[in-house]
Amino acid sequence: MTKGVTQGPSRRRGRRPGGTDTRAALVEAAREVFIEHGYDGATVRVIATRAGVDAAMVNHWFGGKEGLFAEAVLKLPFNPKELVDRLLDGDVDDIGARIVRNFVTIWDNTGGGVFTALIRSITSHEQAAHVLRDFLVKHIVGRVLNSVGPDRHELRATLVGSQLVGMGMVRYVAQFEPLASTDIEMMVAAVGPTIQRYITGDIT
Amino acid sequence: MTKGVTQGPSRRRGRRPGGTDTRAALVEAAREVFIEHGYDGATVRVIATRAGVDAAMVNHWFGGKEGLFAEAVLKLPFNPKELVDRLLDGDVDDIGARIVRNFVTIWDNTGGGVFTALIRSITSHEQAAHVLRDFLVKHIVGRVLNSVGPDRHELRATLVGSQLVGMGMVRYVAQFEPLASTDIEMMVAAVGPTIQRYITGDIT
């Protein structure tokens, strides 16, 4: 599948030395390859080849394919692997609270504009929506559910996604008060039990 | 405040006879006046004057200001007054289920494109977001909460909004499976208890 990836005539095929130049080249190549082949179809090898960079640099700079995708395509302000480790570190009965606390803390700190840009890319590019869905369901919420979810992981993952996306829409995009200014721990108290039930509770 | 509303030179000032022409003129005038003055600042009298139509026609065609707003600005595929009456008709302990069932039924029947258009207008026009917030919080969820909500009506209303908007985003805009194809009664079972808690439960 990946053998036939075309490279434009302007692409460098030689290896580049490490450094910020390498990093930027990987981000640029990754954006193209992920959009062309989807998350699962894209390989680190193809991305590195297109960037003219050693494949080991992907681990070095981004901690793997997920991290490169999160930065290059989603422009997420966090490393997904580290985030999932943080979410799983603690009592299972508090995982809903930890998810809400991390979500609101990250996006409050990043500023609503970045979240709004993410939502715009979902609403205007069908391809972006599908790639994001695959990524979120399998590699963020999916990893959490594989550790602690009882059954129906994919439905649970999309339910969690629905509440988090909606919370972000109301807090950062539409900025509906009072939710837009409600402090983090009050958000955790209000929304944490919803996420907890979607992950470990009875949903049928 | 509304005295100074300007009328373009092309506007008709004379009364029009009733009929679909009147209806269309009201929708056109309403769109302008609501955007200029917001939901609360706009009056039926000013809209009717701009349309060159008797103010009684607003009640006749739209059942009042909310109905005109829902159709002219939000292009909602339902009459908000009738919807709220339907939601309030039944056991308070099932209101979360009724809200989810009505939400999914209405938008499944309308087609996802209309919901996507609504979300796009929120993400690209700050004014549209504020007007929508006022309308939803005060005149739809607000009316429900005035009947059955214990306290913190505005926070509860925005929490309900967050889950409904997110459910619509995942089901109609991003179309994340399996939630996008989950049947209505399974959605009611999964999301109904969330909405119920946001309306009548302990959220702190």
C-alpha cells in the first residue's frame, strides 16, 4: 500500500541532519501523508522518507506516530501518550474527574482559539473528522477503555467524545455563560460523573 | 432603543396583504433586526414595521417572537413553544429521556446537514453564538428548568446544551461511529440519564 506514495519533484530525498529543521520537515511531511492515507494507513517510514529524515527521529522528537499526528495534523497542545498515562494513574472510580480536570486545564491554558480551530477543521473537512475520530477513539479514549472499560468500548468512547466536544463548544467556541467561566473544580463536579458513567457505568 | 432602527430606501412602508409574501417579508426583516439588536433587543413591532406587515401576523404565522427567531435566524426545524410543551408533558423523572428522544428524532428526520449549518454559524459568527445562547438558555432549556429545575438554572441549562451540542457534533457533523448510527432508544438509554442529572440532579 505505501510503496506507491509519490514524491513531488521538489522533495529532498537525502537525509537531513537532526535539529529543528528535521522536526519541521517531519511535521510538514506527516501532515500530507496522514491526510492522504489516514491515520492507520500512514507509516512512520513513509513520512520519514518523504521528509528526507531518519525514521528514528520520529521517536526522538514526537515519541512515536501518535505524537507526530497530534502535533502535525490536530495541532493538539499535549502529547497523547503522556496524557493517557496521566489519566490511568489513579483510582478507576475517579477517572471521569481526572479526564474533565485534564481537558479543562489543557484547553483553558491553551486558549479557546486553538480548540475553535480544531472544531472548524472537523466541520469543514470530512477527511479531518474521520482521521480525528480514528485517532481519538483508538489511541486516547480507546487506550483508557482498554484498561478500565467493561464492554462496548467504541460506543463508550464516542459518548465520552460527545460530552467533551460539547463542553469545549460551549466553553470555548460559543462561550455560553455561566459555563464558559465556571471554575475547573466545579466543572469536574458537574461533568465528571457523566464521563465516569460513560466509561465504567451502565449505559443501556 | 428601537426607535432609531433605520430602514433602507428600498423598504416598503405600506402594509402588505396576508399570505406567503407576508411570511417571507417577516422572515427577511426578522433576520436583519435580530442580528442588529440581539434577541432581547429586537421587538415584534420593529420587525413588522420593517417588513411592512401588521404585527399580528407574527403571532399568526410563527406563534410569537420565539417562533419567528427560530425560523428566521436559527432555521430550526421545529417550533420552540410546541417543543417545550411536549417536553414538559409527562413525568419529571423522565424529562431527560424525553429531551434526548425529541432531539435525536428531530435532527435524524431533518438530516445532519441542517445541524452542521447551525454549528458552522456558531463557530464563525460570534454574534450568532450569543443570540443563540440567549435564545436556547432562556426560551427552551430555561422554560423547562423554570418548571422542574431546583436551582442554578443557567449553569444547568448550559450543561444540558453542552451534552446536546456534543451529541449532535458526533452524530451529525463528525459522524463518529458507532454513535452516528446508534438507534434512538439506545441513545435515550445512554444519554438520557446525563440530561436528567443536569436538570434535576446534584451537580455540585
